[in-house]
Amino acid sequence: MLLLLSTTRLMTKKRAAIRLVVSDLDGTLLDPERQMSQEAVDAVAALKERRIGFSFITGRPPYAVKPFALRAGVKGPLAGCNGALIFEGEKVLARHSFRMEPLRTLLEEAAAQGMTVLFYSGGREYCLEETEWTRSRLMPAWRPDWEKGEPAEKVNIFSEEKALSFAALLPQIKVLAESYSIAVYGSSGCEIVSRAVNKASALAELCKLYNVLEEETLAIGDNENDTPMLKAAGIGAAVANAVESTKRAADYICRESYSGGVVEAIRRFALTDECR
């Protein structure tokens, strides 16, 4: 039923030749083991041969995007932190920060309950308090000077084992959603960025840098934070493992999951002769 709905929407949507493909990373281009398939690398190379751009729009900060950009042969511009950072190599092209002080009560409560609290600030990612997750990754702990209005590009809260504890934070998060852009991932965690930032705003910024129109883009994702860019793109594709709300927002639902779905969408909408 969802596939039929999306196919009908796609047929009625004005089509333009695809000149830029953007993909989410985790859950989309990367498999559950956080690996990118050779087939996906080859598809990106095929786009390059046709002079079609390829970029990432991901929640990851720049340092965590770099290995996959190298593997795919993508130099940028790229979007990280759910659109809060637009960067190319080591150069930051756009930065959308916010003050962390209004989040202090929420973040300290989450940390006190043993949840992992991360924030990306000043070009580095820190944790508010050490947890097993941060210790295994040697992530530095740093308590910001709240009163000085320390800025951040993104804040993460998550718990792999204490879902009930995170659920108790949802009323506070709901109030904060009026001032921030917040992506909630079920009962496991959330990501917080500046109010004006999401993956659709990131797509708009990348389009200007790549000198293409939004209707000339193919965007591929799997989760709720991908939904805005799927709606904004010329064609929005959801991989088969995507959550239902993202599938409902997509123009096309892939039959394949993860990178297989990305390759499927690229071949169908960017690499076929009828797309030229």
C-alpha cells in the first residue's frame, strides 16, 4: 500500500533531471555494522562520471563523517550535525550554533540518570559525564560554563539500556521543542540543534553550493530526522528499513535496505537514460 501511494505521488510530481544526490549515513548508506558497500562506492563513482554531485546530510559531526567521505571519494561540501554544520574537508562553510544554558536542567538530569549526553562545540565532541559508551570511545568529558552561554552545534541524549528513564524526559523535551529543532528516536534518545536547522535547511544550503535547484535533487534517508529533506527534494526516497513515518513522506520506497536501497534509488532516478 505504501509503495503504491508513493508511486502515485511520484507520477504526479513534476520531474527534473537529477543533478545532486544526498544521502543520510547511519541506517541508510551504512549497514547495521556501520559499513558502506562497494556497490554504493561504485554508484557514487558512476554519478561523478555523469557530473552528478553526491553529498551526505547526516547527524554525525565532521570527524565521524570523514572516513566515509574518503571511502566514497566525496570531497564535499557535506552537511553534518543534522545540518548545523556545512563543511568541506577541514573548512567550515556554515555554522549554526545555539546556547546550551537553556538545556542545562534537561542535560544534567539525563546525565544524573546514567544516560549519555554528548555535545559538539568548537570543532570537538564532548560528553557531559563519562559513561560506558564514552569510555569505550575515549571521548573527553567537559562541563561547560553555563552562565557564559557556551555554544554548541548539536546535543545528543541517549540510553541503550534505560529507555524508561529517557521516556521520563519527554515532557521537558516537548516544551523545549518550541525553541529548538529536536529529533526524538522512540524511547532511546534525541538530537537537538538550532531551531532553524534541519536536514531540509541543509539541503537548501548544499543546493546553493552545488549550484543546483532543490527540484534537481534526490534525497535518501531512513529516519524521522530525514523526513524534512525527503519532502524538500525533487525526489525523496526511503530505504526499505526506514521507519513508517519516513516512508509515508517519501516519493519512492526502495525495495532494498541500507546501501542496497541507496544504490537502487540512484540507479532508478539518476543513472538511467530517461533521467538525463
